[in-house]
Amino acid sequence: MDGPALRRDAAFTTLLDLAFWALGAAVLFGAGLALPYLHSGLRRPPWPVRLAHGGLGTMGLALLLLALHRGLPPSTMGTTGFGPAAAVFFALALVLGLAIALFRVRPPGVVVAFHAGLAIAGFVVLWTLLSLG
């Protein structure tokens, strides 16, 4: 590989790693936020906590999209479509998360579970891309 191509792959890997860690933190943060939904008597977490979770997820998605915009490095493991697939999962989770945030009352548990499922699916696909790509 020549110099510019090597630098491009290094920049992609750095952005992808940053996206992975930001989205991983958002997933872990979201797991803590989901605990009140396991107990019917608990109230919603305070809005700054929910805002931090959404901010981490949005930042991670933006980093992932920036990494994908720069182009995927060649893959020999068949993971070429994993980056865009992870971005779609995270974008759907973001849209659903924004809808949850607009509820004035506690949203139904199935909506929260679907939001979490989309985010977890995106994280697993992104993790697979980083592991095999």
C-alpha cells in the first residue's frame, strides 16, 4: 500500500473505533436506563440522563457515518455491507429514541424494547465489522 491509501485506512479505522466506543457507551448507558422498565413502580430517569444517552448515540452514529463516507477499506471476509447495515440499525434506533423522548408519559415497554433491540443489533453488526473487517 502506498502512503495516502495507508493514511486513509488508518483514518477510517480511527473513526470506526471512536464510533464503536461511543456507541458502546450509549448501549451500556441505555441498559441502565432500561432498568426502570423492568419494575413497574419506578419513574422515568431524569431528562439530563436521557439526553446524555441520546447525545452519545447521536455522536456515535455521526462518527460511523463519517467513517463510511470516507470509504470502507477492502474486505476479504465478506463484511463490506456491515458498516451501512449498522448505520441503518442505529439510525432507526435514533428515530425511535427521539419518538420515545417526545412522550410525556412513560412509553410502553415494547417500544423501549424495540429501540433497544435495534441499537443492540447495530452494535453487534459494528462489532463484527471491527472484528472481521
